[in-house]
Amino acid sequence: ELLVLQDLQGLSPAMARGLQELLDYPDDDLEDVFCLTFEVIREVFGETKHYPLKPGGENVPVTQENKKEYVDLYVDFVLNASVERHFRAFRDAFHKVCGGRVLQLFHAHELMAVVVGNENYDWEILENNTIYKGGYSSSDPTIRMFWEVFHELPLT
């Protein structure tokens, strides 16, 4: 699945906003204002690292004509290339635990829901479907107090 600028928004809103400002910039002086080339420069453990976004990217200025390509490559670098080694290790371990062809049946958003879970809970349904044991019932004072406190808890 191709990742786009909106995918970066959830991870780094400030970075996504900056890239969107680049895309929205209308004037012909983009090269002089932004001073960008097709490379990413990062500090890694106190050392400056240069990552070309395409072959020879360090010598290719970002212009009005190629800014969309730059943003697409930058997003791909941040969300894919820069974490590829770590993701591969995670993926291999994940497949050892939860592997099998069944994973191929899921779309990315479905797999995320399975792994991460649902963020929209209906606590009333949980309360109404709770089965009590040990002589307790939904009308016991202890159970009523539990649900009263539970429903007052913040969601975050």
C-alpha cells in the first residue's frame, strides 16, 4: 500500500505540515526560500548522516516542477526506508508468533485493528454482557459501585 503525506501526519504532524507548506508554496523562488535537495540529513548518535532520496539526490535541487516527487520520496524515506531494518526484524518475529497464510487475507487497516484493538469502546455493552460469578449479580452494591467508578474513569 502506497504511503502518502496524510500517513505521516499521524506520526509527525509538524513534519507533515512543513512538507504541505512546501507543496502549497506558489512562488518561483522556491529553491532560494527552501534551499532543499533530494536528500535527508539527520543526526545519528552525534554524527551527521546524509541519505539521498534518489541517485545523486544531494545534487538535485527541489523546484516547483519536482516538489511533489520530493515530498513523495521524503514520506517514503521516513515511513519505509529509514525503518526498514527495524521493521524487517519486527515482521520476522511477528510472523514467528502470528504467522501463516491467514495474514494475507487482511487489509492493512484490518490487521491494525486486530493487533492494536478497537479504540471505540461501548462500555454499556460490556456492562450489560458481563457474567458474574461467586454469587454476585449486577444488582449487588459492590458491582454497582464498580460500574459507577468505571464509567467515571477518563478514556485516555
